[in-house]
Amino acid sequence: MKHLLLACLFPMTLTAQTMQQLTEQLGKTVLYADVALSPDGAHVAWVQSTAASRSKQTYVRETSGNTPATLVKIPISGERTDFDPAWAPDSKKLAFFSGADEGKQRQLWTVNADGSGAKKITNLNGYAARPRWSHDGKQIAFLYIEGAGGGGPLMAAPTTTGVIDTAIHNQRIAVLDVASAQLRQVSPENLHIYDYDWSPDDKTFIATAAPGPGDNNWWIAQIYTIDIAKGNATSIYKPSIQVAVPRWSPAGKSIAFIEGLMSDEGFHGGDLFTISTDGRDLTNRTRGRKSSVSSLFWLTPDRILFTDIVGGGGAISELTVANNSVRTIWKGEEAFHAFGNFPDFAISKDGKFGAAVRSTFATPPEIWVGPIGEWRQLTNNNSALSATWGKAESLEWANEGFNIQGWLLSPAKIESGRKYPMVVLIHGGPSSAATPDWPAGFGMSRAIIAALSSRGYYVLMPNPRGSYGQGEEFTRANVKDFGGGDLRDILAGVDAATKKYPIDSARLGVTGWSYGGYMTMWTVTQTNRFHAAVAGAGIANWQSYYGQNLIDQWMIPFFGASVYDDPAVYEKSSPIHFIKTVKTPTLVIVGEHDAECPASQSYEFWHALKTLGVPTQLVIYSGEGHLFLDPKHQADRLDQTVGWFDKYLK
């Protein structure tokens, strides 16, 4: 499978002017990532790009006044890819990683607060990410895989030949002395570090870590303290499920972190916990709260600020440690998080001033700054863009004792007396949530909702049981029940939408990526209500999948045991075992080197449908992983998806 299988999928119906204009519009969207606010709140930095380009560059700007943003210039020719800007504690320097191109060797650079005085301060050989300054400003720590690549399972898996699994390249904490440029790796060789934080005295790290291979073992990570001088690690907490974002208390005697059922590293959600540094006094600070904490900042001994997903939106809240009370500072139909994948929120040292990338289904992204909840718009790069798709609204329905929420995007134009087709877009995860966002970015995967709406479809984006946003009990409600209650929640949402809106129940489609791709495959084996389906990076057979993917540890918390110990729980949720019931025309799409949902799963599902005479096509994108990086592949995936629905629903 070395080539893109595109030819003769269907006629060139998608070269219509409206689709071209939409693709061009979304491709021109200026995207902001890795937002970083200086500790004094005076400057904000971010990485800027467009949806149609791989180039990513760092910008800085004062948070007051109207001075234009400054592009940080460094002596790198050609396209450049920047990552992870981080401010020094005195707010006078900014450190960030940059490489000549995506996947090329990145180095650590520093610049002054105004973007001047660029200086390369490392000569690394290997993957590096997440720089963090020590409190005294004399050292910078970062995650480092010397002599090897990294980036996590979203990226394309490398080709493996020869003896497999003879070498594990663990991600370690490296510490750079800024004055001397001396670099040393301080965490043990046998641990893969996922996230970390400096202690207030700069002598110890707190970290989430596990023995390698790193992509696979995040789901069994423990919380460790690491003595920087001695290099030894001590486990202080072994959780029953996933932990993330460990952060020191200002006094250095306790740790705060998130614990919850999580599907993917970097997409965090759960309850907020604290524990003493000796592993005692474990306390769930948000037990029973109907939300999913996504990031946190321990600001003062008695004050923890955190972001959380609430329903299909988000909130910024404050925990008073002494009495365990929570005060919501801001709540809205947006969701922010500060750490993990695609961070879009940052605060000043005192927690009184914030910076966020804000967008909705109707408003393109821009940087906003100011006191939390009283932000003012700082950038205006997307002012010429306007939504050419329909309006979105929150839709709620009840099913089997659960209150379910989702988003419904209407067609761009609605005529009285006419009914319209609807496509259900199921989010990945399952521990995730559909939240409002401008439909560009993240590999253009969000663009499908804009394209479908522009073409005259309703789009339903449900948050069924298993999603973030309604507390841990709700997130865990599909454990050992994949495709059961979550599908019933989705179908109840279809009923609620068709009852309230002019939707043609004879023209329903379903699609999704990752877990959404699995749910698409599953859905067409369980019901014939849908007349077209597009399964992206799906899973056809949980039993064979267990031995094919590179992240099998994620399955234990959701299925309760390995496939070798309890094969029945995997079999009952496998679409392939119900394949002869499928009547729905199904397009199957996947990346050639997907480590999370291997192409072999898509091939198995497509092969079965083809053998049984069900209309189907398989498209495998050359070189891509779980996250598509090539803009041409992103655009083509969009065209293929909309074209399939047009063919069978119009």
C-alpha cells in the first residue's frame, strides 16, 4: 500500500465553485497554537500558521496597547516549524524549539521579550519538546529522546523490519544550563517521561512516567519524584487508571494532578486530585462534579485554577484547597486547556491575567488577553473570514437515565417546506467531546462539518455516554460496552433532531474518525437507518486489532482485561462479527502508517463489504499516520467524504 488510492472513486463532482471556495477559505484561516503568556502578563507568544501550510512560526506581542505582533526571526532558510514557546520566570526571555521543516531536527532558541536577539542554545540530535525554565531562570528542562524520533502515536509509525522491539528509546528529562550550554539527562534511562514540573526549590521533578515503549505505556503511567542531582526516581502514586498534568504546590509539599479514564495522551479529562509528596493524603477535589478537568495551575497554597469541559462547552474555575470549594470564574460555549495536545490557554504567574485562542462555529480564531472572562481581542488576522455554513445550536435529549448533549449545525440555506439530509459526526476518543470551534485546523478534520452544511446537510455532533463533560461516572459509562449504550444515545439524538427540525429520515449518513470511525463501522452493522457512511481510521475487529496496533495498553481500562484473558468482551463489540447485516454504502479511509488504528483494520472491513456486494471504496493515504499532515491529503479526504454523501444522500 505505497500509493494513494484515488482513481475513479467517483466523478469530479466536487470541483464545483462552492467547494473550491470553501477549501480556499478554510485553508487561509490563520491558526494559533501553543499560546504562552509571560509571568508578568505583559507579553504573549504563540505559534502561527495557516490550515493549508506546514510552516509554523513564533510571534510575540505586548498585551497592552496596539503594537503589531512581531515575527521572531531566526537564521533558518525555507519553511520552518516552531514549537512550545516558554517564558523565563523574569519575563525577559522566551525559549522555543524550531526546525527547518516538519520532522527535521529541532533546536532550542531564545529571544528577548520583544522578539529580538535570537540565539540557538542547543545542538541536539533527536526528538525534543516541552521546554520549562527553572524558577531561578538559570536552567531549561525539556523532554528529549536522544538519537531517535518521537511525537507520539498520532504521528505516522516508522517502517519496522528486522528484529522487532530490541531497542526502546525512552523520552527523558534533559536539563540545559543556560550560561554554559551544558546539557545533561537527569531522569532514569528505564523510564519514559510524559509530563513533568520543577519543584519550587529546583531540586526535584514531579513526573508522570512508565517503562517504555512510550507510545504504548502512557495508560499505565505512575507519578514519580525525580531527584535531579542523583537521577533516581521514586514512585509516589500508582493509579488504577490514567493520570496527567502533575504540578507542584507553591510550598513544595503536595502535588496536584488529573486522574480519569482517558483514551489518548494529551487529550486530558477527569477529576482533580492532590497528594502529598510522600504519597499520602490522596484527595479527590472534584468528586461528583459534572465536568472533566483538562488542565490546572497551583497558584497559591490555597488556590488552584483549572480548566474543565462542561457539557459541550467549557469553564475556568478556582478551587479553594482549605475547604474544597469550587468557584466558577468563567463559563461559555468554548473549551480551553493549557497542557497536552494543541494547548490554547495560558495565565500570568498571579493567575489574574489570561491569554486564550478563542473561536466558535461562527467566529474564526483570534488571540484574546485580559483578566479571565474580561478578555479583549488582541489579533485580527481572520477578520475577512465569515462563515459560509449554517448556524449551530446546542441540542439536549434524555436516554436511559442520562441527559445527553450535542451540537447541531444547520444547512447554510433552509427553505420553508423542504426537508434536508443529515450526517451524524461521531467524535473520537471515546474520552473526548464535541465542542464549538471554527472548522479548520487539526489536520482539517473539522472542515467536514462546514463542507456538509454548505452543501445542504444538517450535521449532528453528539456527546454520548463515554464522553467528557459530565463527570467521571458519565465518562466511564461505556466501559465494557463499546457500541452499546453510546450507540443508543446517538440514535436517540437522531430521533430528537428529526422530530424538531426539517430532516429527511430517509437520507441519514454517519461518519467519524478513530473511535468515531469504529462507531461508524459498528453502526452500519447494527441498524439500516443510515443510507451512507464514511468510516475514518476505524476498527473492524477488536480481537485482531489488539495484536496489530502500537498502543494496546489503552484497551485494558475500557475492556477490563486483555483480549487473551477475556476474548468475549472484545468479540461482542466487533463490527466484523455482524458484517452480513450491512446494507449501507460505506467509504473507508485511513492513513498508510496509522499506529493507533492500523490500515489493516480498514482493509478488513472494506474487504468484507466488497465480498458481500455492499457498495464500498477504500482510500489509503500514502505516508500518513492517525493525524494527516499533508494539506493535499487533508483536502482530498474532505472531497472524498462529501462526495460519498452527495452520491448516496442527494
